[in-house]
Amino acid sequence: MRFGWYDFRTFNVKEYEYYERVENGDLNWIIPGKFVAFMGPIENRDANHKYGHNPSKYIDIFKNIGVSRVIRLNE
């Protein structure tokens, strides 16, 4: 709150609840409008990977919320 990253007057609860669901991307803004964390794409879903999206699904999600760069920090 001190940095202005969260303002309860403008926080969109419906958008937060939508995108935090696995079927909608499982993502959350860490720094609103700047840095978003997400589950990560799964190239091929199988019995061991019931949740998640392939990379092309994330393209649509990212375009919708204004993400322009992706940096992978794991695996």
C-alpha cells in the first residue's frame, strides 16, 4: 500500500477472482500493471498434468491484460 501498488478503492475483485482460477490462467499481479506471476504453460497435458494451459492459450490471456514480455524463472 505504501508504494501505491494496491488501492482498495480501485482494486477489481471480479478480475482478480477470474484470473486466479486455474482455468483462466492461474495468475496474479505482483506489481499491478508491471509484474504478473502465473502457473506457466504446459506444452502437452496428460494424466499427470490435469491443470494448466498450453502456450497459445496464454498468448490470448496476456494480450487481454497487456503483458508484453515473459521471463521464465523456473525449470
